Amino acid sequence: MKAVILAAGVGSRLGRPFPKSLSVLPDGERILGRQIRILQEARIKEIYIVVGFKKTLLMEEYPQAFFCYNPVYYITNTSKSLLAAIERFDDDVLWVNGDVVFDPEVISEMLKADGNIIAVDKKRCAEEEVKYSLREDGTIREISKIVAHPQGEAVGVNLVRKESLQHFVEALRRCDDQDYFEKGIEIMIQEDAQFRPVDISRYRCIEVDFAEDWQEAVRLFSK
């Protein structure tokens, strides 16, 4: 299995002069450093970080990782950053947004599950969050920021199996430059691929988009 961390964006909503994945948590660990450590503890040896904005800062901080550069990070979104990393892979791929702070159990729950997996938190969602809904058989029906009857948040931690990877790559290629990678998942679902939710609601997990998200992350992870 390979892991990909998407850390190319500017993070303009948080308004920091450095990549927000370098933000320091209360225990002194950076968001990105925590992600790398948790993935390594899960025995995932190949970790690829997609970089763009101020890429040198990330590369110098974490020289043990592999890096993939998205040279058009400023005019593309996560669908194209993820595509840049995985289009030549031939393995199971677990990927996370570089601004998600989570407990190690989130990854262990993902690795115990079968099939293509989306980590979800069953909670009321804000407008900015990626939401999901389920079919009657328990598989994902929709995943987007706009879902008619959302059942919770897709938290930005996902896994696609080797046998579905080429389909996913082709779906990402068909995404527009400004699409999030969830659009690629939606394309696959429309073409009869299946993704299953893994409920991680009992664990700490938060995506840091705004200043209030950061304040909540500090509160959660100061324990």
C-alpha cells in the first residue's frame, strides 16, 4: 500500500504565510508530521506528499518522504494534485488531505475494512464541509459539498484498492481543474463502482480550513 498526503494548496482561508500543514499542534508536532508518523506506525512505508505552495519548506522539514510537485497548484484543486501522485501507481492507495488532524485509530479502522473506503463522521455539517449520503445497501450514494440529505461528513481520509485504481485515475483525468477529488469518486459511483463508509465518529478528527477550525483542533488535541 502507498499513502498520499495532499499538501499543495495555499490555504488562503486560514491566512498563514506558510503551508497550513506545517501548523504546530499543542504537543509540538506539526499537522503533517503527525500524519506521517501515524502512517508509518501503521506500517505504510511509501508516503508521497504532493507539494506546491512553498514546497521547499515541506521538503526540508520531511526529507524521509517522497514528493510529487503539482506545478499548477495555484489554478488546480485536489483532483489534479491527487492525479499527479497516483497516475503511475499500481497498488492500494490511502490518501488524506494535508490539513486533517486525526487519531491513529482512524487509519487502523480504514486498514481493517474491505473494498474502497471513505472515512465518515456522522454529524451535522457546515456548508463548507464535504458531505455524503448512503444507498439502502450501505454504500456511498453521493459525496460532495452539496448533498440533498446528508448523513454526515466525509473527513478527507480515503482508500482505493488496486483493482479500482485505474478507474479512479481515469475519473480524475475527467475532472475539471477546480474539482475536488470527490468529483472523481462521484464519477466512479455513477459508473457502478462501490465505496463503503467507515464510521470514525468516536475518534478525534478535524479538517482545518478556517481560524475557528484551528482553535477547535488545538482544543481537541491539547488533551
